[in-house]
Amino acid sequence: LSSLPKEVFKSFTNDQLQNLNIEQIKSIPTGLLSALSGKQMSILNQILYPFKTS
């Protein structure tokens, strides 16, 4: 995932993001993560921290 262009990564659908596993998410560079929308980030956070309620 770290080699994906930022624009491609930003265009991931919510379903595509939900299909990522924790190791894939951890491999995403911070610069790519900062390009995501709030909704996309919340999906990734739910995968990384499934028991944390906000």
C-alpha cells in the first residue's frame, strides 16, 4: 500500500478500506493517511481499535 499514489488511495471506497487488515493499515505512510477524509479515517480506526468507543 505504501507505494500507491495518494490520489488512488484517496479514491478507495469505504468497502475497500474495510477489507484492509491491520498490517496493511500500519504500512500506510502518514502522508497518505493525512490525505483521507474523516469518514475514511474513522473506518480505518474502527479496524485498528475495534473496542474503543468515541
